[in-house]
Amino acid sequence: MGTRVDSPPPTSIVLVNTTPYFSPDFTTAQGRFRAAVTARQGRLDVLKLAARGPRGEELSIDVGWFGAAAPLRVLIHSSGLHGVEGFAGSAIQLRCLDEIMPALPDDAAIVIVHVLNPYGMAWLRRVNENNVDLNRNFRAANDNGVDLESDYLKLDSFLNPQSPPRFDLFYVQAIWLMLKYGMPALRQAVAGGQFIRAKGLFYGGKQMEEGPSLFQDYLEKRLRSAKRLVAIDVHTGLGSYGDYRLLVDATQDRVRANQTMREAFGERVRLLDRQGIAYRVRGGQPEMYYRLLPKAEVYFAGQEFGTFHALRVLAALRAENRWHHYGAGTLDHPCKRRLLEAFCPGDERWRAAVLQQGQDMFVRACALVSEQ
């Protein structure tokens, strides 16, 4: 839920043919990724899920592993934690596999994780098969998140109407709420995560879902020797159109890591708090890395590419959620295409900007992994 800047992508962006990288659907993206990993002589690991795609096809989290099997230093580049946002992240990964795979020291590895929420990408949803927002699902076992629910419940009837999508003065209601609560407080209450409305937006679930659980187990077995981890997780929807920010943990014990990332990645690094375009998240993906590697240097950033005004994005999420729960949930409804456009605009300049800036960040992250 970011602020809107209607300017086009940065003028330094070089237009390219984006078609080979931005896939029309999950199945195409998956096939392209597997072929690219094989062509680069990487190891392809497939984490199969029980959920199925729209045509009954199998779904999986695919991982391309390059370099040391038991690395001391590792880059993890992941996409698609939020399903429909995976079209952009997948495109960046395909471009990097096609054009650049920097040489790393013998004790290092590059791990490219393709679409952590394949159900969401396949069905054009931001959440998984259980309506769980997976970036709210990595909480510690003893954290039920109840203290975040009271403000969300005040907004429940506005966010989660129990009917199929229809015209209902959404923007009038939203503007009134913004005036009443203020944008930072409203953004935090809506998107910080909630754990009580199973059919509601930004639901974090009651337990760790199958995909996050499989991914966590996979990493736990392979990163036991790691002393330095750099993790870049690609998202879309927040911020200035066609530009990006790197969102990092705002807690005090991450100050040194954040300073290192500012030195490596520049002024685009922003704290994940109530200020600016972001908000605090309970159960986010970085919590898993900090638990798995408590003694390692962990540098985590969410690379967030801006699309449209926060209210347009929320309207698209709200309509799709209503169609899923109180309509047919099929892919042919206009709300599905609006959701895709909200998180992956068809504009070629936007897509070229994502590819160029995503590739640049990948190169910088590799350098941070490699430095002594």
C-alpha cells in the first residue's frame, strides 16, 4: 500500500524485448526456468506441493543451485512469495540466467528460488491455496500475532465484503478512512498481517503452510555451514511506478547489516517500518533466515518495484478476494486481469525497468557475497 507517483520509469532505462522473460502464465515461466537452469549447468531441485493449478497440473517450488554444495557464503534470490507478483521476479531470474551468472569463490553458491507461491501465480492470486499471505506465515512457533488484530477488525467490513465483487463506493469509503486514521496507521492496520479472518485479506494462517515449510526444511539441510547469507526477495506493488526500493529490517540488532547493505546497494535501502511506503510485517520471510542462521552474517532485503496508487492495488486485491470466496473463483473474471495488471503492468517501459534494475541488484548482491 504505497504512495502514488505517476511519473514513468526512470529515463535511463534501455528498452528491450521483454517477451522472452515475462511469461504469460506460471506453467510457461516454470518451463523456461527449468530449461535455463539446465542450460547453465545448475542443479535443479523440485519441491512438489499438494496444491494444483487451474488445469489440474502439478505445482512446485523450483530451485536452481549453482556453486558449492555446502557453501560458506551464499546468495538466495527468490521470487513469487506473493503469487501474482511472481511474474516480475521470474522475469528477472530468467534474464539473469540468460545473460549473467557471475563467477563466485569456491566456497560460495548462488541459489535462485523460482516462485515460492506457485498456486498464487497460477491462479492469479496473491495468497496460497488456503488464502494465506505467505509473507505473514514465517512466524516463530510461539507467536500467534493476536496483538495485531484489533485495528484490522475495525476495517473488516470494508476490506472483506461477503459478496461477489460489485460497485460499492470503494474509493469514497477508502478516502474517508484515510482521513479518519491517517495513511501510515491505516496502511499498518490493513497490511501488517492478521490471524483471525481466514477469508480476509493479509491472513497469516494458523500454522506454517506447506510451501514455506518445505522451503525452510530445504534450506536448513543445505545452509548449515553458511557464515554469510545475502537474500533478495522480489516483490511488486509498493512505491513509485517502475522504480524500486530495498526494504530491510528496522530492528536495532540489524543496524550493522543495514549499514553494510547501504554501502553495497546505495540510498534505495529503506527501513521496513511505518514510515515511507512500507509497514511492519509479522511473520515475514526474513524471520526464517534469522532463525536458521543465528550466528551468520545475514543481509536480507525485499526488492519492491512500484506499480500504481495504493488504493488501486487494494481495490484489485479486495475484488479478487471476493470473487474467490463468494463467486466462481475462475480465471476468466475481469478482476483477475485487473489484479495481474496491478502487480505486473503490461507497459513495456515498466517491464524493461524491472529487468534492468533487477539484474543490477542481482550483480550487486553477488559482489556482496564474494567480498572478503
